[in-house]
Amino acid sequence: MSMIVPILIMIYLIATMVIGVWSASRVKTSDDFQVAGRKLPFLMSSCVIFATWFGSETILGSSSKFLQHGLLGVIEDPFGAALCLWLVGAFIAKKLYKLNLYTIGDYFRMRYSPTIEIISSIFMVLSYIGWIAAQFLAMAYLLSIIFQIPPQTGLVISMIFVASYTLIGGMWSVAATDVVQTVIIGVGLISLLLIQAVQTNGFEVAISTLQPGFLSLLPQPHFKDWLHYIAAWITVGLGSIPQQDVFQRIMSAKSQQVAQKSSYLSAIIYLSIGLIPLWLAYNMTVLHPEIMSGNLQQNILYGIVHYTSPVVQVLFFGALLSAILSTASGAILAPATVLVENVIGARTRFKLKDSTVLIILRIAVAVIACVAYWVTRHHTSIFDLVSQSSAISLVTLFVPLVFGIYYKKANTNGALLSIIFGYISFKMAPTITPDIPPVIIGLAVSILAMVLGSKK
């Protein structure tokens, strides 16, 4: 690798930290820290939503799944993720924005009870840990290759770096850096696509190697295949709707209209840009078939290092690093906010001063980052870590949120049963019904429990 690559990446990391610190000057209250004072304009709001979700699982995790299974292997991301953002704009954004709340936990307290607030918030915090861990893991892979350091050292650096600028500036730091990172992701990936088009004669070589059905978006006409297909769509497509990062970005917009339109635009951008890494990875295997053996996540990175020019390396690593940083920072801030506001109840139960809440929020950011780091020592699949996170929120939080908004009879008893039995059935499903995806069982039981539990 040319020495210019690590030098430019180092400059980029320093610039990111500078932007994060500069943004911290706008943080005067906990409201600024959590939702950027509810002042984000349309384009900035759209960038924040897109960049927060467009992470390592899209560039590395989904790409490796695409190489193995074609488009059917990446229904969860980017297709399911784009669906989620569109559904949020169509059915959730305006409903939640006008409530003027900080967290989804606040909504559960208002709609149901403090008990549901605490229980749902605990599940929400837990659902984020795997997602954050996935970003740390991807950044560790990246740093170890660029700077020739051990992966464990890269993990420590990743945790400290992301937690630091998130801790300093909160949502303002996340928003400011996300705008820059969105531009780098888009420019970097599109430039790489054009470079590869030249290398493969307008993709003629790559297209000629496609196997029948590789780009199919529909499964085989078998009941079991369709069950797994549906599970893939709803895991992220529905499971990520009741997440604090989505809620936090809705609340950060300057109006209801901006919140809704930003969700629609981010969905379009996400799907458009999200398909590019898949094709980039496939083209690389056409040019260098040996990449298909071993750990595909790492092999994609090594392929970039060994088979591409410094210009391509800077473009790819810049885009990947931007995706990781934008996702990790937002993913850390979201559960930290829920932990402080709803589990600890710093504002509602202890009625602490705003300055004290701000200090606790920053401590929570550090704690969440440390827990996510610990998880990386036990899991190595980026895609699976993210998928597991969305599955937990789907079977526990999706039904109480949506039914709370659209089902007038929904009550505290129904919400409690929905969360508890949805999670229990999800965990027991692999043993009892191994042929049916656990998320389908968990979601079905969660809905049934809500309806039956809400009857007077």
C-alpha cells in the first residue's frame, strides 16, 4: 500500500474530530445534545438519516452476503432498510414529531405507563449493542489493514475515537460530521463504480458471468423459502422502525414536514447508494476470483489493498470509514439517550438539573461504547450482529409502538404481554419450530398478545 493512503486517512480522521469538537460549541443544553435543538433543515436532516444507517453492514456485510447468495441474500439490507425509512415517513414521522418528546421511551410512558417505558427501553438499549459492535469490528478491520496494527488495537482505537467526538458534541457533532460523510460516501462509491466500468468494458465482463437467478428478487415457489423471504424483509424493514436513532432524527428536524420528507429522500438515497457496494464487490471477484475463498469481509478489504491503485484505495477506504463513523456515532448516542432519560429517569423521576443530565448523558455514551467493545470479543460477523439487533426490536417494540399509534384499544396490559411473550417466543422458536424463522413467530405472538391483552 502506498504511504499516501494512511496519511490521507489520518488527515480525514483528524478533520472528523475537529468538526465534532467545533460542533460541540453549539451544545448548551441536553436538548442540544440529544436532538440538535430541533433545528435541522431538510438536506441536513436527510443526510443524518441516511448516514446513520449506511454503515459497515451495507458495504462489507451485505456485499459478502451478495457474493454468496445474490440479491436474495441482501433483502434485509439495503432493501429492508430503505423500506423502513419509507414507512417511517409515510406512517410514523408526523405522528411522533408533534408529540415533542425526546425518546420512544417517553412515548411508551405517555401512551401506556412508566413500567412499559422502563421495560421497552431496556430492550431498546440491548438491541443497539450488536449494531454498535458491528461498526467497531469493521473499523478495526479497516485500521489494521491501513495502518498495519493488530485488530484488537484497532478495536480499542475505534471505540475511543467514535465515543470521544460523540461524547463531546452529541447530536450536533453527529449531524455536522454526517453531512461531510454522506458526501464522501456518495462521491467515493460512485467514482469507484465508474473506474470499475472502465476495467470491465462497461461491466460487460461481469454481466457475462452472472449465474441464472443471481439477481432475482423473488424466492423459489416453496413455502419455506417464502417464510424466510418475508422474515428478511421485516427484520430490518419493520424491526428498525421502533428504534431511538430513527426517532431522534425525526425529532431533530425543524418541522413535521421536514421530518417526513427527509425520511422519503433518505430511503431513495439509501437504496440507490446501497446497491453500489454489492456490484463493486462482485466485479472485484470477477477480476480476482481468489477473493471468494475464506472470510469475505476481510478479503474485500485485502483485495482493495493488493489489486487497486492508491486513488481507488483512498476512495474506498474513505467511503467505508465515513459509513462506519456516521453509523457508530448515531448508534451510540441513541441508546445512551434512552438509558439516561427512560431507564435511569434522570429528568422525570429524579428531576435533575439540565446541566447534570448533560453530564450523565456523556457518561452513558462512554458506558455504551465500552459494552459494545466487549461484545466484539465474542462475535465476528458484521451482518449477523446488525440482523440480531433489528430482530430484538421487531419482536418486542414494533407492536407496542404501531398499535399504540393506530389501535385505540391498546393498553398497558396488552403492551406488557406483547413485549414479554414476543421475546420469549422469539428465543424459543428455534427449538420448537426450527423450520419457521424466529422473527415471524415472535412478531405473530407479539401481535396476538397485544390484541388479547388489550381486551377489557
